[in-house]
Amino acid sequence: MQNPDGRFDEIRRFYNNKYYVAIKTECSLPWHCRTIGRRFGSLKGRALLDVACGTGEWLAWLHQHGARSVTGIDLSEKAIQACRQRLPQGEFYCCPAEELPFPSGAFDIVTCMGSLEHFLDKLAALKEMRRVLKPGGFIVLLVPNAGFLTRRLGLYGGTQQQAIREDVLSLGAWHQLFSDAGLRVEARWRDLHPLSRSWILRGSPLTWPARLLQALALTLWPIRWQYQVYHRCSVQSC
């Protein structure tokens, strides 16, 4: 994608110079991501695209579990370099999500995990994901929820990436955006990444009990109170 106004340059610099400072290419995919991946069913013979693929842990797991081909795009050159080292069998491109360099109907599954909220033009990116999806395929999107109970109580302010851009919408607003892009939500799943030792034992030991309680609560809270929510989407019927 040509970038005549340099609108992606500041974001690319943030990810290259601040977000991806230390990259570990040996780390494995966390349990909660593996759980979501198993909900995709058989991956045999399927072509997958991950939008904003980061350093490639997700695509590496999908490849190991039978995907015919895996492809990733990301704005960060550092992330793409890590992907190529981790997964030489994959195809990786440094480009924005708003204009994907692929023909229409190229992929059986498209994923975008925890990144859509940072895009400059979310609707354009979603329309591109729909365009490159094969008939009968599906898209999985992980997005933050403005109705997250801890956020509403003023106890959570956002991620590191809010320094560059982070638009947190209500689940209703996300659904409307997906619909505007021609997508229909088929299923929603909780994001349970806080239910891990590394998340609970982060920061001061004084906060560990509260973090444990929140992690456990996420397994019981309704979808409308969740921190992030996975959405499995298909193309809307005419």
C-alpha cells in the first residue's frame, strides 16, 4: 500500500522502537490461545491469514496443527523479521491491514487478535478481511470491551498501545461495525488470558490477591463484563 501522507509511519515507529523491544522467538503459544485455536475444527488443507500477526506464535501453532499455508501481515518490520525466523514456511508482508496485498477469496480463515482497536480505519480493514475470505470461510476477531467491569469501576486504563492509538468500543458498537463491513457474528467467546500464573503474579505482590480474584471472576462474569471478547464471523448473506 502506498503511504503518501505518512499516516502509518508514526504507528510503525512505535511498534518497531517501543513495543517490540525484546522479541523471544522461542516462546510457545499460551494455553488460552490454543483453546481458541481448537474451536476452529480441522485445519487440514486450509489457508490462513493473521492480520497484525506480531511475532508469529499464533501462526506457528496453526501450522503445526495442520494448516496447509499460513500468511501474516504486520506494520512492524521487526515483527515480520521475527515471523520469518520462527516460521520459514510461512509468507509474511510488512503492510497495513487497510489494503491487503492478496487476491479476493484467498483464505479459508482470517484472524485478527487484539489489534483491530489500534487500526486507523477499522471499517476498511474489516472489508479487506471479508474480501480475501473464501466463500464458506470465517473470520475470528478479538476486541476489547468498553463494558469491562473493572474498566467501568476505574481500575483499568488500557494497554501499553494506548500511547499510540487504542479505541475501545462497547460490544454493541463492535457488532455494528462488523455488520457495516458485511460480517455476521456467529459466536462469541471469553478471553481468559488473565487466568495464568504470569498475569496474576505481575507487578507488586500486594496486588496479586486482587489479580487472582479478577482472573477467576472472568470465568463467571457474563460476556458484557468481559475484558476482551472473541467474535467468530461469517460473511452476511445478501
